[in-house]
Amino acid sequence: MNARSPWSEERATAVIAANRHLRGALLPMLHALQEEFGCIDEEAIPLLARELNLSRADVHGVVSFYHEFRRSRPGRHTIKVCRAEACQSMNADGLIDHIRRRLKVDFHETTADDAFSLEPVFCLGNCALAPAVMVDETLHGRVSPARFDAITASTLATEAVR
Amino acid sequence: MSEPLHTVYVPRDAAALSVGADETAAAIRAEATKRGIPLRIVRNGSRGMLWLETLVEVETPEGRVAYGPVMAEDVAGLFDAGFLEGADHALAHGLTEKIPYFAKQERLTFARCGIIDPLSVEDYRLHGGFRGLERALAMTPAEIVTEVTESGLRGRGGAGFPTGIKWNTVLNAQAEQKYICCNADEGDSGTFADRMIMEGDPFCLIEGMTIAAIAVGATEGYIYIRSEYPHAVATMREAIRLAYDEKWLGDEIHGTGHRFHLDVRVGAGAYICGEETSMLESLEGKRGTVRAKPPLPALEGLFGKPTIVNNVLSLTSVPIILDKGASYYRDFGVGRSRGTLAFQLAGNIKHGGIVEKAFGVTLHELLYEFGGGTITGRPIRAVQAGGPLGAYLPPSLFDLPKDYEAFAAVEAMVGHGGIVVFDDSVDMAKQARFAMEFCAAESCGKCTPCRIGAVRGVEVMDHIIAGEKVAANITLLNDLCEVMTDGSLCAMGGMTPIPVRSALKHFPEDFTRSPAAVAAE
């Protein structure tokens, strides 16, 4: 489940301060902010720039360089589907077609009910059990279209229990 | 008299979890409780026989007996059959260590992986852990570096640079601060050995890095782990905490005057950060653009200080070299490729997993004797060896021994030991296009041949695939590959032409099929 707290400057300042002691602190700060808010809010950029004595352009450059950092809030869950060679050899392309149809979204989009954000990824390190998919931080191997449907259904069912 | 306490092993490796290891462990726990059987479940790493995951092992007087793949719904039947005594069952494989896939390996780096509880310092020590470090603590820095040099160990990340020579450069550099950086940004498709050892034997990496630190006089270290590996991140962080508690890290390592502090840093989904200078930029909190070399990171690395940058498998090979001596390690292997490599069988392969063997093993042995051919049952048409920048090889080259020089001679690379298998349904023109597409997506953008070349490469491949002026476009593709090879700053742009050209060289028929011809088939 993605954390998606509404933006709070007070909270962001505290998250940034908690990582102040680290050398090369920008990436740990960005990870911590994304863990709190689900994305790197535009409002975080000047706070980080001030804290680290960087220009806002510098911070923006770092945020935009890394695929992992989002600029908008994700759905409640993030689905990462591997597009790399080992998964290709086990028809990941077919799985991806199924997922697009099933969720009615393309990569980098969020489903209409806000449940799932779909992201491509190059390798999840599960290459002997391809194709691989990660839902939030849970890794799944040997994912067939039917298994994908079961995984998303159980993700939503778990949510309902909570 | 109470029943003896049974010990059952259920892996906690991410690959095992991906096929339900947690559910299997919970089912075993529940079934044992229901039947009133006292049970100890150890969550070990993976043995590396990934097609058998979840591989459940039961401790018996004869040794550990394997059952797999065990799904939660198989558990009640296993109890009925008496698996706690090692009884026979449709999923039984006998003693784990006698399974041919495992028995035929030479496990040096992965000696403990899948055997011990990864987060037990006691278990680690019982299985020979920290012996290499204890020996290193009694040696001079120069003696440690000599030992590593004489072992013949070469960088396992892919480049194959002699580890001892790199260490010696850092040892001789004069600076008030030096660093040890472990590159755990294992982004190559088809590789998962770094992840497996970090999850299955994390203290081995801590020990290897600490030995490196003592050898060159470094006091701080970082493990840069990709964000796609949350389990490895969690296991390494917990192992580091335990190592501090037990004084294997900190200000006075094991009661000596040596100081070494270690921290985990998490990447953010950028393949290029597996390139060492790009990783250093990322560790410094910057965009992961590559640096021009020289200066070498060994002289001006992290924060401008002398830095050892080594791959996980290089560093996890160091403890056994220090423990058993350089000659023990060097006696494995062939030519200038000494020791073992953890080959990773991936993709369309029946028996995928880790095969740690001495250099010199052939692709044929790995693919058929260990791998058992494809999982789809169709013939193997191509393998990609050494990650997304590695060559596509046809069956006519499968007799090639795995050896850095033998592979280089056919314009291929051993790389990080990953082997991705494709059956005869693969379209090699599509794979060549993907190599360019991947480079376009992951290029850091610093140098033009890579940044623009990859985009042009995708366009040219699209023309070829569409059957437009194929001969002229293949000439253009070759020209483009030459520019990227000769003009790129690092291996990303410089080696993307390898999969493209090898596909073109070994599978030319896939590039000359116009849509009209395909339709006529």
C-alpha cells in the first residue's frame, strides 16, 4: 500500500531534518519524502534546495534523473512489471498486453478507481522465475495472465479487510 | 518423553517469496500446531535451485532432505507422508546436497547461502564465518592485498579487472580518508546472484568489505543497492545492525584498533548507476551521470577520495580467499580466469538458478546438464550472456568455455555471469531493437553517441523491421554501432552495439524478413 499523506510543509521539514546528518543526503531525503507523501511534491524542491545549499534546478535535475521518483501521487498500489530480456523470453510482452487491457491503463498511468499505478521496470532480479511483477514491495514470479488477475484481486481483498 | 524438536527450513529469499514461501511457511506452522508437533522453522536463504522453490528442507540424522516445489496446499499431504522424518513423497528429492544440480557445483562464494540462517551471527561463525577477517586482522595491509592479488580474483561486476591491483592502488594512495563502496546495483537482466547472497549470507559481504577496509586503510563504506531489491535492502540493514552489536563493525572491530563504519544506500531506478563513477555521483546525492576517467576512482572516488569500488560477488569472494589462502582459490579455474563464478541461468530455462562453477565450464554444460534446456520444451535458439550489454550467442558457440579471454575472443563477455535463454520463437531483430531502446531509456545523457545514438538506433531498427531499404539501413546500423563503440564515454553506449551486432552477425535472417515475406510464410 502506498503512503499518500497530503502535503505538509511541517512534516516534510521533519523528514528532511531526520536525514540531515547523512553525507550525500539528497537521495535518502527524496526516498524518505516519497515514502511519506507517495511522490516528490513540487513544494519539496525549494525546501531541499535550501537545506542542502543547492539551486532548485539542481534538485529538480536529480528528481527527474531517477525513474523511481514520482512527481504525482500514485494509486493506492504500485504495480511494477518487468520488461527486460529474461522476462521477454517468457512472453512478458503478452503479459503486459493483458495487464494494459485488464487495468485499462498504459505505463505511468493510474487506474480510474485509483487502485493501481502501472510502472515498467527493467529487472526485478527474479529472472529464473520469469515473468516477474512487483506489487508494492511484494515480488511475484511465474506470473501468467490468470495469476496476475488473482494477485490484483487478492490485493484488493486484503485492502477490504483492513 | 516429549517428541524431538524438528527443524524445517523455508527460504526467505525474494525468489522463493515470489512463489509463495511465506504462505508455505505459515501453512507448515499451522499444520504443526494443529497436530501438536513441536517445530522450529528456520528462514534460510535460497539454495539457488529456483525451479524447486519453495524448496522446503527437513533436518534428519542423514542430512537435510529436500521437498519442492512446495505450495501451501501441499503441506498437509507432506505431514501425512511423514516428511518430518524425511519420508518419500511425490515432491521429495532426497538429500539436498545429493541433488545433481547442487552436488556438481563448486560452492566457494555461495558456500553458506541457503544453508544458514542469514541473520544469525552465531550460525555464520559456526559455518566458517569471520575466519577470513580474523586472519586479516593479524596481517599487514600489504599482506592482505598480496593475498587477494595472488588469488587471481577479478572484478565480478563484469569488467574483470584484477581486484588486488585495484586495492593496491588505493592502499598506496595518500589521503586522510578512504572509502569502500560496494556496487550492488545489479541491474542486468538475467542476474540475481548479488541479490541472493545479500539475502542469504549478508555477513559475508560485511566481512569482505571490512577486510577491504583494513587492507587499504578505509574507515567508511557504503553498499549501494538498487531500489528494486527491497528484501536485500532490509536484510543487509538488519545484518549491519547485528554486526555492530557484536562488534564486527564500529570503532574497535573485534577488540582491535581497527575502525570501519558501514551504511546501505538505496538507488532510485537508474540502470546507469551500476557504472562505477555514476554510482559514486549517486552516492554523493547527484544525478547519476558518468565521470570521465582518469582520474580513477581508486585515486579520486567518493567525495574525491581514494575509493575501492567492487561488485558484491568480488567482495563476497574475499573472505574465503583470506580464510583458505590465495592458492586454494586460484586452483579453481582456467587461464587468467581464476576461482569460481556464480553463473545465473535465467529466462526460458527449465532448471533456472545459481550454478557456481570454476571458470572453464562450457555454456553447453550450463544450459543442458544443469539447465535441462528450455521450460517451453522448444529448442534453444539463442542465449544472451553477460546482461543487456552482452552478446547474443547461437548454439554453434555453446562449446565455448566460460573464461574472460575465450569470450572476449568472440566479441562476447562473461560479465556478471548471467545467461538468458530464448527458444526458437525469439525474433532477434526485435531483441536488437530492444537493446537500443533500453540504452535510449537508461543513458545518463552525458555523451552524444550514447544519448542520441541509441534513439537513432531504435529508428533504424524500426525501418529494418518494417522492411524499408533493409541493406542500406543495415549499413547505417553498422556505422552507428561503430560510432557508439568508439565514441561513448562508458560501457553503456560503448557496449550496446554488442547485442545488436551479435544478433545481426549470428541471426542475419531475422533482419531481412520484410513484412511481405513474413506474410507469405
